[in-house]
Amino acid sequence: MRLTPESVAVTPDDQRDSLAAPARDPLWMLARQWQTREFVADDAGTPVQVTIAHETASLRPAGGQAPLAAVEPAVEPEPLPTVEELGYLPLAELGVDFGRRLRDEAVTAARTVLNDAFPFEPADAGPKLSLYLRRIPDPRQLYRFLLPHLGAAGDTGSLPAIAGLDVGLRPGVERACRAWLRWLRTRVRPAAGAGAPAAWDGQRLEYRFRLSAPLSRGPVELVADEYHGGGVDWYTFDSGPAPTGTLTGGTPVTVRPAPVSYPGMPRPRFWELEDGDVNLDALRATDPAGAALASFAQLYSNDWFMVPLSVAPGLTAVTTLRVVDTFGTVTDVPAAAVADGGAGPWRLWELTGSGAGLRLLVPPNPRPLEGEAIEDTLVVRDELANLAWVVELATVDRDGEHVDRYQRYLRLRPPGEPAFDPTRVDRVDYRLGTPLPDYWYPLVSTTGPDDRALLARATAPEGATGVSDAGVRGTLVPQTAQIADEEVPREATRLVRRHRLLATATGVTVWQARTKAPGSGEASSGLRFDILR
């Protein structure tokens, strides 16, 4: 219990007297202290010295041996596209790079022959591609031509004959082709395959993966069953099967603990005035969780101490924590999970399920930098239509341009649609059903093999939209064939694909990743049937 006095003084004299807090009867005060049990206390000395030892293990793929320089690039990357799946601007960049390699090999004279043999002439090229037409070879044709002979890495066979290519230029062109294929191997895959990351769970719309941390007493498995793509941290993981027993090892280090302080902290002395600029009680009306934290911090404000400990990235287990107080008492502090036998609740900075006090996990890298959204998709419920929808808000087209699917639909919808001109009232229209925007994809309720409630993507009737999504539909929509019903709550689920960049000791890594976040609530498609307007 914490007593918070409130002054009822009205006049300036009363206010002055209340702030003075006079003790006119010391015996009465001692009696009140005895009555409130203030004299009943344990011998609580202040910590003056702490001996701490720890063991740190690097993070590795489950079953792997090499430590990870970064976790996110090993888990999140989208599969490489095939050369056929690339947009026109990325294809143009591949063709320009091939021209650079011809220049590096001093065989630019072969460029005209290769451009004629593999002409780059997209049928629906936009204005941005006009500079590339007939000036670079078509990377799709060139890749299909070279792949069977030189291999995906450019390290097999020999360059086949190319009509019109001078014999003296052939060695330099072959070296350029091999270098181009080696570089291209990190950007495209030879054949079509899975369209989602290997760790992506399409039904739950989140990543699932496992890592390993080899401690001295055995490896510890780290399980991430619900990673939403926001960056790996200690709360991403639970602890899988781990060797039993008490943690040991590590070199003991003796440090001096420092009291923890914060603005608004109660002053330790009775006659000392507190800072009036901070009012932690104001949290009571606005933030219940913050109020609970503030109350806990104030009740035990004099009991918090900071013990400095420098750890390397990875899984850290504190093996020894020995405290010496001002009375010379030595206290060994075990992990809370050890004290309660692993049956306790969730705790901050502790891996759930370990039962041995695995207290800390430091990612081996900072948070990656993020670019603008490549795709922005909502999975929402429509209670009035008794459906759910995958609503694709934004994508990119084949030219790499950002596409607002809603604005595109407004531009391309046919004039015969009633919503196109809602002010027209000189006719009567009968509609079997209201039109469906081309960026709304229906989900209907179904059941999986294990009687699990699912939402399955359905096919809209032909002509239901009047607008085609060819060339602008992203990669997330085709991968939402079946979604677990519980993953689409009333607040909706938002999926976003972005470019990410991370600099590590091994270099700069760029990849595309997905993030899952709450949406903005239910949606209404306005879908109705058998309408006379």
C-alpha cells in the first residue's frame, strides 16, 4: 500500500503550515510508526559489489555450423524471380550491365551484332523504355540462349556460334557472357519455383523458423513461430529443447552496482522536496499499463540497481550473480526460472520455455534500413457481405512505377457502371450484382483437412469488375489461397513488402521482405445482388 497525501489547505498560511510538516509530538510520531509497522524490517543492506559471469553463444541456422552475420537476410528474403518475371526496367538494367561487360573486355564492336540477334522490343513498352529499344540485347533471349551452354554460373561448356560475330571478338564476348551469368546468378533463378520465402507460413501470414545457439553444456534451440517481420529481437524467440542442469562457465567479473534513478522518482529523505515537473500520478487516467509500471517503480524505487555487463551478439546465459552488501552479506542470486523450476510466467528478457534462466538475446546486427512499400495489402472482414477480402492497395507495374490500385480502377472502370455517373437519373437499370473493384479479391469460409477454419480465395464471375488487373497484380495476392480464419481479426491484417538494406562485416545485403501488422478495422465492399435502380 502506498499513501499519497493531498493537502486541503485553503489560505496561504495553511498551505505554508502543511508544507512545513511539523512534528509537534515526537512520541505520537513514533507511536504512529510503530502502528504502521515501520519498525518491522529485514536487514536490507545496499549492494556494493557484484560478481557476474556469463556465457555467450553465436546464432546459427538450425543444424548449421557457420554463425550468422545477420538473421533477417537469412530468413526474410523473397525468392529470386526468373528472368521472365522481371519488369521491363529491371530487364533494361540487366541489358545495360551486359553492355558494360562488353566494354570491360574491349569488344564493344560486338554490341550491334548482339542487339540484332537478341532485339529488345517490348510490345507494351512505356515512355521510359524508349532510350533502350534496339540499343541493348534482350536479357530474356540472351539468358535462355546462354544458359544451356555456359550454365547458371557461367562455368561450363563454351559459347555457341552467333551469326555475324567476328571470330576475333569471340573470346572477349565469351568472357563477358560468363561474367554476366555469374553476376546474374544472385539476381534471378534459372527456373520457376516457390513464390514465397521458405520460412513464410501462408496460412498464418507470418514467418516460422528456428535457430541454434551452442552453449558449453549443449546446443539450445531457438524457436520463432510467430515472427511478423519487424526485426528479430529477444521477444521473437521461445526456447526449444535445451540441455537440463545448472548453467556454468564464463569468467567472473567484479563490478560496482549503481542505483537506478528516473525523473519523478520519490526522494529517499523525508524532508527533501521532490521534482514538481513530473507527475507520474497523471498516468492513472490515461494509461493503465503506465500507471501500473509507475506504481511498481515508486514502491520499489530504492531497490533498483544497474550492473554493467558487456556481451557479444548472440544468446547470453548469466551463470553467476553474487551480491555483497554493506553488511558484508554475500547472496547468490539464481535466475527466476531456476528458482521456480521453470513453471513461472513470462518474464522480460528471458526466453520462454527454457527453465534454466536464458536471460538475454542480442541480435548480431542493427535493424535494417527500409525503403518505400512495394506492395501494400489488407486482409479484411466484410460482415455485411458475409465475406472476407484481400484488398491490394498499392503495387508496382512492369515499368517499376508505383500503382495506386484504387485510383487506377477509377480511371479504367467502364462508363456503363452505375457508380461511374451516379447523378444520372434518366434511366432505370437492373443489375444482377454491383460491380466489384478489380483490386478486391474475395475470400470465402471453408474447412481444412484437420477441420480447421480457413478462408479460401474465390474466383469472381467473369465481367464482375470490368477492369483487368493484368500487369499490376502483386505477388502477395496469389499466395493468399488459404488463410487461417483467426489470422483475420476485426481490426484486419496488413501485409507490406519492402526493400531492406543491411551493412554487416561481410558487406552490404539488399533483399525484399514482408511485414505483418494490424489493419484499420472492418471494410464494406457494398456488394449487393438483384438491384433495380
